[in-house]
Amino acid sequence: MAHYFSERPGVASRPGAVDLVLPDLHLRLETDSGVFSPERVDVGTRVLLESVPPPPQEGDLLDLGCGYGPIALTMASRAPRATVWAIDVNRRSVELTARNAQAARLDKVRSVHVDEVPDDVRFRAIWSNPAIRIGKQALHDMLTRWLNRLTPDGVAYLVVQKHLGSDSLQRWLGEQGWHASREASRAAYRILKVTR
């Protein structure tokens, strides 16, 4: 089975759709095989979206590992004046997020491959359900790359399943000089808040 963190999934396209239903938002999202959680909005993403405070209303925001876009589109809906960068290594995911943003008329979503974000862009917020299964070193490299692009007052919220190493990730972030605190905990998921 092709991993959802492959650049070009090897599985045949099997289009589908899911509903993202939150207290403040209802979106129908196009999905496909070869992307993260194509059958339903996964529990971790839902816990994140129901737990974090509203994003900054202006500036650049980041959805790291966008999949088909539930996090990016929620950020864009809650902060319509901000620019939301939806990035993923998976090009099928990037295309789905772009189509879903267009269908929702969220024209300030920039859905691009991870290597296509201009170097000078800095983020006031990062929301992510990071791809824990890529392996510890790859995860650490990815988080270092993008957390270093937070603005001085920027904040990241990461949702990580307890059984997939949320506590050890929180410790590692602290060892790297970040302030990492547990913001919420529900259904075996932790929301980590990360600041400088």
C-alpha cells in the first residue's frame, strides 16, 4: 500500500467525499485514495479543530501536512483576511486541497508542495496533525524546518496521539529550545502548543 506521505501515491484514484462538521462550519470535502484518512475526517484532526483558539486574523498561517484540506479550510474560514498556506509532500493532497478551497470560495488558501513556499514567508500560526508515521528523524527534521519559520510571536498547535509518542515529542521540542505545553487532551490525543 502506498503511504499518504509519498509524493506521488502509487494507488489508483478512487474519488470520494467526506463532511467536516464543526460548531462553526460545515464543509463537503472531496477526497481520494492515497491521501491521509480519505474515508472520514480523522479523530485527531477533529480534536485539533475543536480545541484550538481562533487563528490570527491577518498574516500568513500554515497547515503542515494538509491532506485534502480540513485544517487549512477551517483556518481560512475562521480567519478570512489571513493567507493560509496548505502544504504537503503528497501532490494528490495538494490538488485536492486546492479544489476544496475553490469549491468553498476560500480564495486566500495557497495549496502548494512543501518545496514551493517562498523562503521569506513567516507564519503567525501553524496547525498540524503531523505525519508521525514517517519516522522519528524525518518528523524531527520536518518540525524543525517549519517551526523555525514561526514569527517571534507565532504559535504552533500539533495534535499527536498519546500512543504514538506525544509525550516524547513534547520532551524533544523542549530539548530543542521550544516551549511546548499540553493545551488539551481528548480521546487519547494531545494538543501540543509550541512557542519560542
